[in-house]
Amino acid sequence: MIRNPLGTMLARVSVCAFLSVFAATAVAQQATSPTLGRDEIAVLARAELAIAKVRDSVNALLALPRNKTREAQPELQKHLLAQRAEVLKQNGLTAEEYRRRSFIVNTEDSARKIFDSVMVAMTGAALPGVAIVAANAGRGGAAANAPVMTPLIPGLAGVHIGHVANGWGDAPMGAGLLPTAISEARIAATHASLAARQPTNLDYMKTHAGHVVHAVDPTVAPSGPGLGYGVKKAATLMVTHIELAAAATGASTNIVTHAKHIATAARNTISRADQISALAQRVQRATTAAEAAPLVAQMATLAGQLMAGADANGDGRITWDAGEGGLQQADDHLQLMVKGETN
């Protein structure tokens, strides 16, 4: 698995706004707005660091067992939004101006470079253009504890690859989108496996089915043992950023090729996440163990495929192709991409 221990304070600009109903507004504003000055970018960076601290604090509270309730989770989310609004106010930013500056920093190479340099000055952390690639990443074992620092290419393509590999602003602890997806997928697979262990215990299967949904898509099940981000969201943003990397000016053939492979494997993962969520919800609606058990078995199989993928065409191999590759194949091709740019 690709990890960045310095990622907590890096890549803090959230593109959730750009993927939301505000996207069209932000695009229109950016088209008519001048490039941000360094002082404006510094204000944004200060706000991002403060928001990151608030987010990490609230995420820690969300993870506490006593807060895994239907009452506590929404209240803590409201608290996060209120604290975020207060941070913007203290920095003299409206929500609209925050979105505008965030959009520019995430789409203009020159503005992004200034933002990263300001973050380095404020935090002392390294630039987010470095991937930590471990041999057999994602498979566990001793090799995973011996990371090798691999620099990414400069420019906007490298920034977007870094978001997938190293750090993303609203991911738990600022981790990369792929490591986040992998962590959530493992939680989902663990609880799907647990659910399958007691095929005659309806309540037990329902409990773990709920845990699976939380790890896959917490918008459906807001409480559970997952990170609160979800496989689906992380994989969806992976597609966005790896395709932005491929479309960036100066992106090499190596980046374009492997970006296609990573995006396809991520889309396979999104499809499996949707199927798992649907099955888990059917389990929770079941009235007998006999009705739920075969659904749980299907859910467990698909949950295992989130990481491993599946041999859809029966040729004895699992590739990145549509219907086959999972997060392991995305990880493999991300490493090949980075290696191809640094050799």
C-alpha cells in the first residue's frame, strides 16, 4: 500500500465543492477571475490548515465507540460544519470565496505551486510530489515496512497523482485516495466475512451487514467501524484525479496508459461497492435467516473482490480490464506509473 506519513498536512484543498452543486458556479467564476496573488493563497493555506485540525479532531470523536449512534454522528457532523464556517470567518473568507480560491489552486499549475510552497513554509512538511512506494504494497508483509521515497513528476499531473497516492484533503488523516479506499475495503471484507460465519443468526448477519455498508458508503449507513469516508467515495475521486493527471499538459504516454488502467479498476470497485451496498440493505430487510444467508454469501464474495478483483472471463488471470480489476490492480498500475516516470 502507498502511504505518506507526512500527508496529514498536505493536499488540504478539498474538491468536494467542485464535485458538488457548486461546480458550475466555481467554473464560471474561475473563467473570469484573475490569478490569485501570494497573499490570497496564504490566507487560503492558513484556513486549510485550521480546517484540517478541526476535521481531524472531529474524525477522532466520530470514531469513538460511544459516538457510534444515530444521534451523535449527525451532531458531530453539524459541529464540523459550524467549526469550518468559523474558521472561514476568522480568515475573512466567505464560503463562495473559499470555493473560488480552492478551485483556482486545484486547476492552475502556477497557483498550486505557490500554495504548496506556502504550506511547506507553514508546516515544515515536504511537498506533496513524493510517493512512498513499498515493494508488494497493499499485500502486507515485512516489505510494507520498508518504503522507498519515489519523487513524482513536476506539474499538475504530479499533483493529481499525489492526491491518489499520497494525500487528499478531506480523507481521514489526509491519506491518499487509494490507501483510503484500500483501508475501507479491508474493513468491509472483514465484516462481510464475519456476517457469513453465522448463517442461521439473522440479527448477527444484519449487524455486520450494516458495518459493511458503513465501510463501503457511509452516506447510506452513517455509523459503523469504518473510517467514515467509504470505498465508493474514495474510488470515485480516484477516477477524477487520475484522469485529470492524464489530461494535464505534459502528461507522458506512460501516465496516460496507466491512468486508464487505474481508472478502469477504480470503476470496477465503484460498481462492486454499489452491489455490496444493495445486498447489505436487502440483508437488513430480510425477515428470516434463510432469506438473508445467500445474500450475505454474495456480499462476502464481492467484498473480497474490492481488493483482489475477479477473473470475469475465466482465463485464469485478473487484469485491470472492465469487470475484473480491483484496488490491488489499481495499486499495481499506480506503482508502474510512478516507476515509469522516475527510471
